[in-house]
Amino acid sequence: QPQPQPQPQPQPQPQPQPQPQPQPQPQPQPQPQPQPQPQPQP
């Protein structure tokens, strides 16, 4: 009776955790102040 060769258990490779990319905060666009139209003097 030949001795059965034990199957070596393959070591699972640990999956590297992906580093989450930080989302850049959008810069708020400043609202332009509307220039008041001067009222013509009658």
C-alpha cells in the first residue's frame, strides 16, 4: 500500500485593503454682488 501524499493546503494570500481616496472638498464659488444701476435723476 503506497502512502497517499497529503495535499498541501495552499495558504490564502491576504487581500490588501485599498486605501480610500479622500474626496476633495469643492470650493464654494463666491456669488458676485450685482452692481446696482444708478437711477437717472429726472
